[in-house]
Amino acid sequence: MVMGYFDDSGMMNQTLICMAGYLADDQNWTAMTNDWNVLLGKYGIPFLHLTDFLAAQGIYSELGWKKDEPRIREALDLFIFAIRKHTIAGVGVTLDANAYRSITKGVRKKEKPQVFCFERILWQVTKRLDMWKWSEPVCLIFDDSRDYAMQCYSNMWEIRTRHPELRKRIAGIAFGNDEYFAPLQAADLLSYATALQHRYGNGIWSEGSLFRNLLLDENPAYGKIYDGEHWDKESLDGQKARIIEVGNRQDIPISGRKRTPRG
């Protein structure tokens, strides 16, 4: 079975939200996790949280490293190599949260920006599976977040109501603690880099960039497939009517899944 692991970058500059991750089959995820755990043991760390690792702060201060020193880059390159070696494709969605809130201001059911990204991830995954002519369902695991996890799970029922074709494509969704799931730690790297791309431009993938090897290679044949969407103000305005229509549907209660009366 193909499984996808996804993480969100949270707010960046209080406006940009990114959710991204990787697809791979069970065998590849097992192999990646084994390589990942070897690297964690090599550096004596329990897990990889990118923000703190790059800053050499938190639990990583015990390594005695300083921010921006070469050893951080060298270690990160090894973790990225494990990702490149074992994953099949990357998927990501970025969203201008302020623009999204503006166009949904008057709708009946206001979904959090993270939930919008969640639905777009579902569509990107199914689109990729269609391109592969993959007929088996996929299981998706997201980083557990108190801000949106329960709402995403609840909205899964609504999404299936709006789009019955997804019922046969998504075997299930789950939420996990990234401290215990190496694939979620890998997704954190791609989410962080993708958010930086839309903040600073495509220089994030340029030669010499810290994150270039997540997707690119000197030989283009070894580049990583990446399906991405960026929902800026212009893109949202172009889909404003559809987004408002979905938010104002009367057959789905504001509290979540429509319940079938008993009796």
C-alpha cells in the first residue's frame, strides 16, 4: 500500500501556511525509517525537528554545535539522502492565509486555512495516483496538531460527501506524533523548505542551497517528483465562487458531519 506522511510548517510571517510530505510504499518507508534511526543514533539525538536543529537550540544544544556551522549541513545532507533514496514523490500546498480568510469572511461554515490545505493535499495525492494508474487506496498520516487535527478528521466526512470519488481512493487518515515517526520528520523538512520557497523565491532550490537535494540532483534523471500548489490571492480570487459555494452548503451542519436520524 502507498502511504503518505505530511507535516505543516505553521504560520510564517503570520500569513503563509504550508502542508507537505512524501509518498512511498510500506517497504520503502520501512527502509527509510531504518536509515533514519541509524542517523539519529550516530548523532545521539532522539528525533529531528528542523527549526531547532538548524538553530542548534533546544535538545540539540547538547551537541555543542553552533548555528550555521558545517557539521549541521553535513548531518542534514545525510538525512536528506535517506529521504531521496526511499521516497517516491513529494506533495505540497501553500496558502496565503490572510487572503483565504478575507474571501471566506461571510460564508456559513468557516474552515481553518489548515483544513483547506488538508483537502488540497487529498486532491494532489489522488491526482498523482491517477497518473501512476494506481488503483489501490492510499493511507495518509498527518502530524498531530491540536489546531486542526480533529477538524480535519471531521471534515473528511464532508469531503467524501462532496466528492464521492475520493471514498475509494483514501483508505484512511491518521495523526501521529512526529517525535516517533521518522516519515513525519522527513515531511517536516519538505514543508519547511516549501514554505521558504514561497517566502524567498526559487533560490531555495538553487545550487548550494541547504535544501536543494530534497528535490533536485546534478543529473535531472534522479530528481524527485514534486506536485505542488500555491494559493495566493490571485489563485483564491479565481476560485472564490466555488469556495464560497462549498462553505454555504445547507446539507452539511456547521458542527461537522451530517448525522442520519435514527428510527
